[in-house]
Amino acid sequence: MTVGGSKKRQRVQHSASTSRHSSIAAVIDCSSLPDKSLTEVSKKPHTLRRTTSFSSVAAFNDASTADIVLRLFEEVTPFDSSDSDSLTSSDVQIYLHSHVLRRSKYFAARLSDRWQPQKDDSGPLRLDFGVPAAQGSMDNHLAVLELLYADDMSDAIDNAKAALDLLPVALKFLFEDCVKSCVRFLEAVPWSDEEEKRVMGLIPFLQEEESRELLARVSPGRNDSCEEMLQGLILAAIHNYPNMAFVKAFVARLMKDFSSRESAKRVLKRAFETSLKVVKESLEEYSSPDFRGNHNETEAIQRLNLHTAMTNAKHLSWLVERMIELRVADVAVAEWSEQASFTADLQRTFRDDALRGIVPGFPTVLLRCTGKLANAVAAGSILATKQVRKKLIKNWLPVLIVSKDHSPLFSSNKNLCMELEETFLRIISTLPLSDAQELLQQCLSFTRNVDDCPHLFRAFNTWFRRATHPPQPEKLR
């Protein structure tokens, strides 16, 4: 919130203080206590600690020593339906002392020579002050007037609601000590959502130095702070915690409720690209190692490369799930379809017998990533272009075939491979017949026995039907 300088209160001139009375009344949120009559006020117990000269000279509402009689009356608006008698009965008269009232710059101005009211020589000076006719408003005004007699306000300002009830009145009275006490308390305590709304409603009436700390709590330091926060949460979830499952679930829930889909897309895209880069570089080093040093050192480096690739492949799988869930996975599909060099490295790696002893689950993780993206494309939740769909199948179909042909891998990934086969065939059916013809011929390796590949029969039969019975243009008109 930007606090306009024109709304800041002027602490010396009375004209500025009176102009605020009507404007600030709109932000006063009052307590539920009933208004006090004159008799009730005179019996009001004094619970505040008074440690200064104010209490040693005078007491709040002490008729025997007061030189000011202040009448608080409920202001009548054109929308009030109450009659004049009921309004008069709610007026409150209290006995005060001019030297104490001058702690309030508003009353100091009213008692000055420039604005001296008529005084009856036979009694104390009489002043009137209008109070908004809102529930609890009278009590809040009385409470602030009593605080003029107290230096220690901690008994009265001991929770956020009390501070928010008293602050608007203290601002009207230009009672600086009370304003500072309320603001200092609000700076130091948590707020409920409703209390935060009330704080924000009062900030325009505070001076800049008073509102700075309150605004800092709700104002981001930079425009990209939300993305930076989300980026940090994602990195922490996938890198920094030993029990990542619970942290990942928590971050996933936060992201699902995140207000800006575009911000989430940018953050997830960066994290996806970073993890994919690490997997690719690790596979490149594994597939084309530098054989300097002894055999044991080389083997240790190769193991490290595979473990690094495996760890980041798991990160990719989780990121892909989040992107699909938030419907921002189009960038991931486009990137995944451009991985001709990466998929060539994967084919060589999947054929390596050493893989099974080091990271046996690595093919499964990458096939699942591919399956999640391909399923989203086939289901239409990701609207990929024709070129992206074609490249996705062209580059990743050989990886699926190697996984199937390498029997030790296929035995543990049979269901996953069959699901991916069917998904690939569905995507191929969305391509032009010429592209589908090229890709379908590579799918013959999907056959196991004649009765175990209905999806393959269906795909070829659909292609032949379309090829042999093309639509006639004149019949389509």
C-alpha cells in the first residue's frame, strides 16, 4: 500500500486535526461493550498504573478538582432513525483537567488562546465532542481519555484488538504517546486476517515513519519475491531434506493453491531445465568417460555419474507431476521432444549390464517421466503442436524399444512399457498418415504374441482404413 502524503496527520495545526474527525471515523472498529451513562462513568474503576505526575496532581473523572467538563455525544447522521431523546440519553459527561488534556494536541489547540470557548466564571470550562454512533465507539473514546492520565499504557494495550480499537481515537485526539504505544504493539504481535485488514485501513492516517514497519510486514521487497520464494521452496524440497516425501507433498500443496499460474510456470520451467541438464551431463560423462587414472578411480566416477543422473531423474519426475497438475507442462513436453542426443545416450546406457548393479531403477524413472508427459498429450491436457508430437515419439520410441528388448529391464517394467506403447500409438494416430506410416513400422517390436497386442492391431487397422478410404472432398461439402 502506498501511503499518500496528503492523508498524513498534521500534528500542530488544529485545522488539520479537525479535518480528520469525520474521515477517520469510518475506520474505527468498535468493541461490544455498551455505552456508559454519566453515573456509570463516575463509578468506573481505575485499573491503569499511573507512575507520573499526571496522577499525583489529578485523577480521571474527579469532579472535585476538574477544571474541564467534557460532554461526549453521539453524532447524528441523516440516516439515523433514533429520536433526539434517545440520543441525548446516550451522552456522557466527564470531569477532566486542562494540564492533562494538553497531552492531546487536539485539546491543546482547543484550549489555546486562538480558539478559546466561552467560559462560565461560576464553574469549569465546558467542551463538547462528537463521537460516531457505532457500537463500542463511546467506550473507546473514554478509554483513550483515561490514558491521558497514565504514562504506562501496557495494561490497556495488551492485545491487537485493543490497540486497533484505541488507535483511531488516539489519532483523532492527536495523542502521540498513545499512537506510538498502539503502533509499537501492533508491530510486535501477530495479526489475524481480520486484524490485518484493520491495520491496512489505518495506515493512511499514520506518518511514514510510523507505518514503515507495519507496511514492511505485508509489502514484498521486490516484484519477483514470490517467484524467488517458490524457487527456494522447490529447491529445498528436492535437495535439502532427508525425508523429502513429506516436504515435497507440502510444497506440492502450496503450489496447487498458488495464485499466479504464470509465476509457477516460470519457476517450474527453470527447475525442470536445471535437473534435465544435470541428468544429460551425467549420462554424457558415463557414456563417454575420460579414462585417465586407474581403473578403481574410473569406476568410482562412473558410479557417481549414474547416481547423480538417477537422483535428478527423480527430481524431474516430481517436477513433471507438478507441471501437469498445474497445466503448465507444455514447456516440458516441448523440451522433452528435443532430446535426440540425450535419448541416444540413454539407449547406450540401458544396454550396459553394469547399470543393473548400480542404479537398476533408472530406466523406470525416465520411462515414467516420458509416460506422464505422453499421457497428458494424448489426453489433451497439453495441447502440443504436430511437430512436438512427432518429435516426442521419434526420439523416445527407440528408448522404449531398447527397454523392451533388454529382457532384464523389461521384466521389471512390463506394465509401464505396455502403457507407454498404447499412449505412443494414440499420439501417432493424431499425426498425418505419412508421419504415422514411418513411426508405426518401428512399433512392430511391440508384438509379443498375436493375442497380447490388441492396441497394435487397432493402430494398424486404423491407419489402413484411413489410407484405403480417404474422405472424398465433394462429399464433405
